Amino acid sequence: MESREGREAPEPLNEQRLRGILHVDMDAFFVGVEQRERPELRGRLVIVGFPSERSVVLSASYEARAYGVRSAMPMSAAQRLCPGAIIVEPRHQLYYEVSRELMALFGEYTDLVEPLSVDEAFLDVSGAVRRLGAPERIAWSIKSEVRSRLGLTASVGVAATKFVAKIASARSKPDGLLVIRPEETVPYLHSLPVTALWGIGGKTAEVLARLGIHTVSDLAHTPDSTLQRALGSSGLHAKALSWGLDDRRVTPHRDEKSIGAEETFAKDVVDDGVLRRELLRLAHRVASRLRSAGMEAGTVALKLRYADFSTLSRSRSITVPTDSAQVLFEEATRLLAALGPRPQSVRLVGLRGERLIRGGGGVQLSLERRDDNWRTAEQALDAVTARFGRSSLRPASLLDDGEDRRRPPETPAP
């Protein structure tokens, strides 16, 4: 098949043996983990997030989604749509532990695993076909293992390219599998609305609609010059995707560049004591994530958002990379003190570990055992919170949470 301007569509691949790409996406991952831990939540209206008007939904069960609840929706809106929902506070440490098991499971099938987040990844299983069978068979095996070993469900898209595999997984949810063979790729894509293409959001779709472009097929048959005038260079990229052209390879072991967490206060804060207290809480969240990921931070960054929504960030390098909450906290409070008097009250505070390296590299020599004692205590805290939740055990200074504050979703690493 050729486009109007002579661009060739991908050639059919016999049994998809030349390139088999899977996109595995867990179904309502945070909710699924909570339902696994608490079977009484299965089949119920469940929202994972913090019950505060200034929070957002992290995940929702498919029963709640039927009421219109979606991830990243303000919690207040979600509760209006679904007033009977059970609100479950997130346990990020537990989710990271399950994610690590999930990625290890993927690694049993192929070395070419590219995680996109804690609950989704691309797998290139081309080299496993002779050993394990066709990509579709491998996909079914992965789904079965995820269910039996992790007690969770996944949706899988199978295609010859990453782009089409991701589209297929999204259209097979929940708990489905969709195979788009190479010879089916262009006809399938051309049956979809233009918003199915990466980079075509609501505003871009409006621009294209004024040109009479509503479907992927419409865009595929639009002259390059027209698309360039309307969308710039991204127009030609969208056109390549409309013909199923995507030569990106699965890139394994993509390291996180930073790990952080943020807190939006229910009421704007002026008290340094409250900010330091929150920084201690955030330091423990970030350190726990660093240890879970096997990473250490060489830079500590502080973020403040003021009442007028203006935002500033400050960072400082540390001599020896760390995964210790106490070290992160001490560096963050130094950054806070260095700011001096603040012009406004604070709406949001964030802490982030940057310049990450694999853990276990450097060890700071010291005559004191303080750092080792902190690390041992924090590792014990990891084990308890992973099993029983964050509120089960915490530093004494954090025992009084207060009722006028709430925690929003933590910032994921990019």
C-alpha cells in the first residue's frame, strides 16, 4: 500500500517473526494491588488517593470508572461522581515492590524490556520466538504468569512496532490481548480517529478538523505541505505513524533521572516548623523509593510553590550519594533556611533526589556509626510500611499528622 505522496507502508512479516513487540499495561495497577491485599475490595467502587479536595485520583477500579472517575481527576470531582466509592490511601512502597517483581517476570522472557512506568513496559520478544513460540503465544503466557504469580491482570498489545503495540494494549483493556499483524497494521490504523496518534490531543485535533481531517486515514492521505503548515515538523511525524512507520527499538534498563515526592497543603503554610515536618515526611518517601529502585542521589532539590502559584526550585550536590532519609532531610532543610524570609505563604513543598547512580558504589568513611544506624532503621521501616502501610510506623515527630492537611499524589520519576 502506498500513500498519496508515495510513502510505502510496512511490508508484511511472515508470522510476525522478524519483529515482535509487546506492550504490557497493568489494569488499574494501584487498585489491583490493594484488591489483592484486601480481597473484600474486589468488585467494589474503589479509588486510590488521599481524601482531600486538593488531591487527585491516582487510580480507580473499573467499577468506579463506569461513573466517569479517571486518573488525575480532582478527588472532589471523583467523589461527586461516585459518592459511594471506598477511598484507599496509596502505599507507594508496596506498589514499587510489586513493580519490581513484575519487571523481573518480564525479564524471564526477554532481555529487551523497556519500562515506561511502574506498571507498563515494552518487550521485544523477537529473539524468543524460536524458544517460546509466536509473539501472541508469549503474550498469553505473560498474562497467565502475571495472574498466577502476582494476582493481578494485564492488557497486552502485540505488533511489529512500539506505537501500534501501545495502541493495541489500550484497546484491549481490561484484561485483554490484541494482536495487530503487520499486514493488518495500516487498515487497522486507518479505521481509528486521528486522536489515536501520539501527539494529537484535543487542540491539535481541532486544528486538523478545520482542515477536514478526522481520522488517521484522512491524515495519512493529506499532502505533506498541508500538514507542515498546520502542525510544523510534527505533522510529518504524525503522517509516518499513520502508515505504521515507527523504527524505534525497545531500549532496556532505562535508569530514572530523579525520584521525588510533593505535598500540597489544605491551607497555605507560613510556619517553618510545618515545612520542616513535611520535608521529613517527604524525605522518608523519597529515600524509600531510592532504596526500592537500588539508587542513590547525588543532588537534593527543594521545590516551593507559593500562594500565587509561582514556583521556585533550589538544589545542592552532596559529597557522597545517599539513599538515607535523614541525609535528604538535612540537606533540604539547609536549602529551605538559605532562602531566608519568604514573600508569601507556601501552597506546595517538594523534595527530589537527582543525579542518580546505582547504589552500593561509594561508602563514606566515618568514625561515627550514625549514618549506618539511620540506614538500618530506615530499612526496617521499609519492611514494615510495605506490609502494613505508611501509617503503621513512622518517626516520632510525624506521629501527629493533623487533620487540616492532606497529601496529594507523589511525583513519579520521569
